[in-house]
Amino acid sequence: MVEEILRKYGFNKEERERIINSYPLIRVKDETCANNIERNFKFFESLGYKKSDIIRIFVSCLPVTSLSSSKLKEKLENLQKLGYSEKEAINMTILCPTLFSYGYSNINSKVEGMIGLGFPKMKSLKMFLSFPALFCYSMENVKKKISDMVDLGFTLEQVRKMVVRCPQIFGHGVSNLKEKINGLISLGFSENQALKMIPLYPQIFTNSIDTLKDKMDVLESLGINRDKVIKIAAVCPNVFSCSTENIKNKIAELKLIGYTDLQILEMITVCPTLLSCSITLMKTKIKEIELLGYTHEEVLSMTSGLATLFGYDIDSTKEKLLYLKSVGLGDMYLRKPKNLMQGIDLTYARFQFLTLEKGIDIGKRYADYLFVSSKQFKQAFGIDKEDLLERYSYDKEVRQKRANQKKLI
């Protein structure tokens, strides 16, 4: 009967043999076992588990064949006692079916163990959620893996941050970690660069060296030389989070927006995180700036000159653009987009100071003074940044005034 039930629910020959020959089943009568399997299969289906996930749970955690449905429900509730939602508990058991063989005291002791190692409770729970197989590791094993990573050249603080962001690292042995570092070196990175990259993007351990090489090759195909590709990845290893297909699609989409090959090359070189930026979000920001009176070509010129602009708050960007437009200097950001990096508070204070106290008629000839360094401005006009901001407060003189006017309407 067990054979028939397993066939009925789609278990293949290898899966059927593994279950039928398992110790838990040998001890139970055939009919009873068949009923258990059918009952538990339906139980999992009622909770929304996919058929393929249920089969995997039965094969990976053989005791499930003999546990009652109430006992399986209790195992899920144990995870919820720790603070997980029902959906999270279900996903965790899909990723790690062995959890159905653990009691509450066992999984709770693992969480307490991580807290004892210095990880805050919420971060510990997040780690187990992301990598539920961590429940299968002894604390001695976890301590050893942390110690091994410190021996590789990482600080203890770096290791803590790395495993919180990517607890899957615990699934790799020290030889595997060494191999990954040596692999990065073989791609052209120095050992120092490799040790700095990994804490910034610990998920790099889950990528094969061949995969990393393919992504670097794609960047090279854009016209970025190998040395620059290495420099980009060393500073922003998150570029490796993008698939090769994603990189190619992003470049094609940037071209459709209107950027030239040269502009795209410069943008990615300066701001590699652009590769993971949403095209929809980029288009929205471009449109919002166009609504201020700039042409599409002007916005493309502005954003290609300061690709990090796509990471700025759009309201803050619009406020800067509108202010300079209001004083007749709306093209300043077209000529020098990097001026958008300066806060509106300082730009306003300098404009007020120069026009009201120095009597300077700020046209294009003197506009650059609005954006020189604080040291240069003080040398030229004898006033430092703090005094300027205190004397001419954009927040009090413009933002609050604008807010009060809105209240009166």
C-alpha cells in the first residue's frame, strides 16, 4: 500500500525506495504507514505547501512519515513561538525539512546560543530565517567557523556583520573560503582588496569564481578595461549581485532611455550601483526633473554627469533645481551636475551672503563661488560654513515660510 500511495502522489522510484527502506517505516505496519503518509501529505497541502516541496520534506526528513499531523502542526507552532509568522515557519521547513525532527527546547537553545555569541536576538532570528539549516549546527561548530574566518584575516566585527548579512557562509568550510579568496586573487584582485570586498558583499562566497569572471567579462565588453573593472568591483562588489543577463538588459534599457555608449560607460564606472537600480525608478526621476522645465536631453546630460543622482531623494533634488532657477541660475547644474551634491541650505546661505552683504550680482561669472569648498570660500570672503548657515537659514527663511503660507490657504 505504501508503494501505491507514493506513486499516487508523484514520488519517483528513487524517492519511493528511500522512504520504503527507511527505519521509521520498517517498524510500522504497511497499512498504517500508508495512511500516515496520505494524511500528512494532505495536511501539508492544506497549509499551502507545493507538491514538489512536500515530496522533498518526506524524502529529506523521514520521521515525517510516522509523525501525526498534530505533531507536525506543533513543530510549526514551535517556530512561531520564537517570533516567526506562520508563512515564515512554512518557508523555513521547506528550506530545512529536518526542523520537523526538532523540539522547541532544541531550536530555542540554538537561538540562545547565537545570542550568547554576541548576536542580538532580532539579528539571530533573521539569520535562522535566511538560513534555517543553521539550526542543524552545534554552537561549537559555529564558534569554530567564526574563528576560522578571523584566522583568514577578517576582524571579529567584520565576521559578525558578514554572517548576519549572509548566514549561508556557515555552510562553507574554511578550505572553501580560502579557495574563494584565492579565486578572487586569480581574477586580478590583491589579497587586501579581496579581504575588503567580502565584508562589503559577503554573498560573494555563494558565487563560483567562473560566475564572477563572467560578470567581469561583461563589464569589459562595454569598453571598461580590466584594471578599471577590478577597481569598480573592489570598491563596489555589489555589482556581482547582478546576473550577466541583468547587466546586459540594464545597458540596453539605458540606451533606450537615450544615453550614449560613452555616457553609459562613464556612469557605470563612476557609479557601479547603477546596475542594480530600477529602470522604472530612473525613468520616474527623469520625468520629474523634466516637469521642472528641463528638456530630456538636458536631464540625460545632468544625470550622466552625476549618476549618483538616481540615488538621491527626488524632492531634495527638485528643491535644489527650483531654487537656482528662481535666482536665474537654472543652468548651473547642467554645466556642472556635481554641484547637486551640495545641500540646498549651504547654497542658499552663500547666495544670500554674497548678494546682501557683499553686493555681488551673481551671474555666470560669480556662480561658481556658490560651490567652492568651505576652505576656499572662507579664504575668499572671511566667513566659515557654520556662521553662514546660522546667519541665513534656508529652513527658517524658506521652508517654514512656505509651510505657513500653505496653512493660510
